[in-house]
Amino acid sequence: MTQIAVIDNHGQFTHLEQRALRDLRVDVSLLDNETDPDTIDADGVVLSGGPDITRIGRCPEYISLEVPVFGICLGMQVLAVELGGEVGPGEYGGYADIDISILDNDDPLVGSLAPHTRVWASHADEVKTVPPGFTQTATSEVCGIEAMSNTDRDLYGVQWHPEVAHTEEGKQVFQNFLSICA
């Protein structure tokens, strides 16, 4: 059975990420972001959303675990900052229901959602520049970089929250990540 570690960055929806994955019949561990990376035995890691990039614990270390990593909201921002991208305040601000345009139909994480999907997203902070080796895979009218991927390293991120009911194809995003981890 596929094993996924969800890293808790103190986000209000983290338990929903765990539940969404468990509903897809995988073994899911919800781990504090101070967990020793050497103790994590998983086929993939989800870096959860959260309120503050200064409270990411040991998340930078989880990026190097040699398993696929999926960053959600703050988790995507962690990937960007740690790997040479740039994060800054969003012009739109808080949570909103928005339309996303998929830019890469072949992307293993979000390509199946093409050409458009509706999501629930926070834009208090957002990725402004993708790190070297990453491709921008989705955009919207309120945020230039809604998703990014580095398929060579199996590192993926979305600005939105696939785990909430307002996101139309959130389950598909998690299924796509599980396919990457298989």
C-alpha cells in the first residue's frame, strides 16, 4: 500500500489533506513539521499549507528525501524559497474561489485538469519566480504562478487547496500525485 506523509505546517485545512488521501485508500501519516526526516518512511510527502513561512520547521530537509514532494499553498512557497525561487505578497490577498488556466497539458500533477478548473485559494503570499528546473504549470487572473513542477526531481506545488470542497477537481490532483508516487 502506498504510504504518504503529510507534514503539518499548522494550516487550517491540513486534516482535510490527510482525509482526502485516506479516502483514496492510501496509508497516511500526519506528522509535525519538526519530525526527524530520517524517521520518515513514505512513498511521497505532502507539505501542507500554513499561516507563516517562519514556522515551517524542518520542511527544507524533507525536500531531499528522494521521494515525490507535493507542496500545497505554503508548501509550494517552501519549495520555491528553498530551491532558488522567489515568494512575495499577493496583490489579491485572502481566500477566493477562482478560475485556473492549466499551461501544461502533459504535467503529471495538474495536466489532466486542462484547460481550466475552479479552485479555492489563498493569495496572501505567492510564488513570484519559479526556482531553476521548475516549470510554471498553471496561472489565474489574480496570481501569475498558480502551480509549478520539476518533473526531473518529482517536486510539485499548487497555490490552491485541493483538499477543500470548493476545489472542483481536488480529488483528481491527489490521485495524480499518488500516480507519481507509485
